Amino acid sequence: MSDVQALALVQQILDEHQQIHHDFQNLDQVSGDVEAAARLQSDKTKDYFVSKSLDDQGQGLQKWQQMLQAIDRGLKAHFLREETALADAFKRQGTPELASALGELLAEHAVINQHVASLLKTAEDIASGGSRIEVWEGKGWGMKVNIQNLGSEIAAHAERERVLLGHLKTHLQKA
């Protein structure tokens, strides 16, 4: 891989970080459907898990699951790119210190993947029905909180990667 290709890969990874952040914002918005909460006319509903608009005949949770599944696929593809091509670029064009720092960040991918898998399982449990409303609402609220926590976790991870990628870019541009 040439320095130019490595720089293009770094830019691609940075662009993907922005898309992932945008996808999480959209998922959080669906988790607390603002329109549904507004129609309930209560400020107290703003932090509720409202998985559907009031008249969408139950399609909101299905949409939420589909969005989370798409995020899961996107994260896995993004992580694979980082763990293969980007790691190779760090080893070949970077320094041992940069490669080591990237390795530490790549280890965080497993924790993020486990968090997403847990959310997918909870969504499936809710969607399968059979739970009393109290259980459903509790799990839904937990999902909303967990998606916000996961979004923050991924944003912090992406920021650490952004700083490290900046160091690689600087190193490549000096070469």
C-alpha cells in the first residue's frame, strides 16, 4: 500500500465515523419518537422509549430493529477494514508506537460488538411479544438508555481513533 493509498484509507475511515455517528442519532430519534411524544402533549415523555408513532400500527419497533441491524452490519464492515487494511497501513507506513496504539483501540471493537448484540437481543425479546406491558416498557426504556450510552462509547472510541489517524497522516505527509 502506498502512502497515497494509506492517506485515502485514513480519510475513508474518518468519513465512516461521521456516518456511524449520524446513524446513531437517527436511531436515538426513533427510540424516542418526538412526534408521538408531542401528540401525547407531555414534556415528561421526552425520555421515554416510544418505539412507534401513535398511528403506525406497530411498525416503529420493526424500523428500530432494522436500523440497529444496519448499524451492526456497518460497524462490522468498518471494524474489519480497520483491523485489516488500516492495521496493515499502520504496520507498513507507520511506526511501531502508532501500530501498538492502534492495536489497543482495535481491542475495543469486541466490547462494542457485544453491546450491539445485547441491544439486538433485547429488541428481539420485545418484538416477540408475550411480555407484560411493565416488562416491555422497562426493556424499552433500558434500550433507549443503552443506545445513548453505546452512541457515547462509540463517539469516544472514534475520537481516540481520529487523534491516532491524525498522527499517522502527519507521519505519512512527512515521508
